[in-house]
Amino acid sequence: MKDTLQAVVVLGYIVTLVGGQAGCDYRQNLQPGRSYDVFSPGFPNSYRGAHNCRWTAVAPTGMVPHIHCSNMNLPTSRNCVNDQLLISVDGRANFAGAAVFCGNTPFTNEARGRTLVVGFRTPRTSLGGRFLCSITSRPCQCGQRRSTRIVGGTEAAVHEFPMMAGLVDTRTRIVTCGATIISHTHAVTAAHCTRTLPANRAGLLVGEHDLSTGIETSHTRLLTVARYIVHGGFVNNPSRNDIALVQPSTNIIFSPGVAPVCLPFDQSTNTFLGALVVATGWGTLDFGGPTSNRLMRVTLNVVANSICTSRLNNPNILPSHLCTFTPGRDTCQQDSGGPLMWNNPRNNRLYLAGIASFGIECGTHPSANTRLTSFLTWIQQNTPGIDYCR
């Protein structure tokens, strides 16, 4: 079903689009299964002269806008400085960092969150042209796995967990901790992992499977780290608020081998008690043993926090901890910071339930992990402008 993107005049439009035309600012809440056309003024005839227009498309919860521009006929200029079609996949109304298009080549793009903003700008001297694009909404692509040693674990399939990342010491080239991709701009890890690896010496490894070879995948990238955002209430001992964000110097480019996990916004009241979670990492296969070159996975049981309190003899287990225990199976040394993921049976997607934090030995005692639902507000406050899949 086709619709024309409906117009809603946005207050402040004249301020935002200096020199723009009144009545050329459009906004549409997208509906699943519908396609919305965006086109140049006067289409299918050619436009003439100066134009300054903006279209804002907002997808439903759990979906993202997808745009396909099939009919492109804009005058070509160097760096498209004259007639230009702008696409902000970050949903920025001022088009900061937007992709700019001109010429005759069709293209496709997808928003990184629920909002996509399209701009059209031409000078008074424009000789004219035309374009036609269609916008649809598609399901968010978080939490997807390609197929269905951590202690007691088995090797993961290549890119089975595209959200898996690692913190790398760029001097030694050693993976020191795990991390999890949550957006194009951030990964999340344990705060204690940042204590011994400063950001200026850290790299964020994405799209990797086998650390010993570079031929099993073409999706591997090592990104320099711009900064850590460590929780202001982090305490190492006794452990609490053990969470930090990792911001690479360049955006994380998604691919079949690199993609974000889902964050459990709709599971805020879920304790996950009795649920199974999957942990992944390149950590040691046994306590004090060698690390694994290949990404390993293990399924663990979520148990009551009281079990961690008693079995770890630790009175400092908090509601913001997530306790796991399966005899003979566990995360181990250097798996810290890595994900504990819960498969949502409603949509078969992986949600980040916890971050590996601390324990005693490996596989013989419960492990205490950072409970993600306790820190969703903190994540949102420290990643402004990011629309997460819900």
C-alpha cells in the first residue's frame, strides 16, 4: 500500500532550515506494511530554482525506516554542493553527519534507530531535476544470530554471535576482556576491565571468531577506542555498578558478522530466574589454563541471588547483580565484560541480560554478573540521540 508522506508543520522550522520554504517540512509515523513516497516538488515534472525541504519518518517500536531512491535525476556537482538530497540515518533534524547524494545513481539506506530524516536543498540557480524515493518500516536488526572454552563450553559457529566484541591491548595484541555491541557508536563491557587497559591503549575488536587466523572471516575490524564511560558509582571491591561503555573513534559498521544485541527494555520486571542464558568469550578454558583462540559459548542457569550470597560467602550481592550457576560450566578468566544473552522466545532474538563480572575459580561456584535491566536508564543517559530497538 502506497501513501504520500503527510505534512505537519514543525515549530521552529524556519529557524532550523534557514531560507527554507514554509509548508515544506513533513513528518509521518510509519505503519507496518505501508510504503510512503518522498518526491521532489512538482514530480514527475522537473523542479526549478531554490528549494529547502525536510521529511521526517518515524517507525513503530521495534522497527526502523528503510529508504530506496529509485528515480534519481539531480544535477551533479563536486561533493554535491549544489542540488543535494540528504539522508540522516541518525535521525538528526539539522543533518549533522548526513549522507549527501546527487546525480543519477539509485541508492538504498536504513536508519540506525526509529527516525530517518530526508532533506532536499537546491540553489536559486538550479537548472532543475527530480527524484522519487519510497520509505518503509522494517524490523530492527538487533539480537540476531547466524545459527543456532569457556568452561564446559563448545565452539560457537563463525558469526553465530555478531554482537560479540573484545577489548584488545594494542601493544600486546591480546584480548583482555569481552564486550558487546549495542549500537553503531558504543559497546558495553565491565567497568573493572577499564582499570588496567587505558582507552589510549585499547582497541575494540568486532567481527572476529578465530584469533589465530585472519582467513575465516572478512568482517573483522579493530577500532581504536576514543573513550570509556565508566559508571560513576563503580566500586571494584566489593563489586557494584560494574559497567562501562566503550566508544570507538569511528562508527561500528554493521555487516553479517557485526551487529548489535537487543537491550531488554521490555523485560524491566523480568528477573530471568530459572532462565537459560548464553555466555560467549575467548577466555581461559579452565581456571589458570590457556585462553581459547576461537570464540566459545556456554549455556548457564540463572539462579537466585541468595545462592551467590551463600556460595560465594559474599554479603554484598545486590539486586543489580545477576547470579548464574551450572556445575562444570562457567565464564572464566578474561571472559569478564562479555555478554550473558537471553533468547526471547517471542521473536527468537538475543537480549543482553548480563555482563560477566566476578566469581570464584571457574565452574565450581556461582558467578555474579551485572544485571542489564538495572542500568538501562544509565545507558540511555550516556548515549544521547541513540534509538535502541525495543
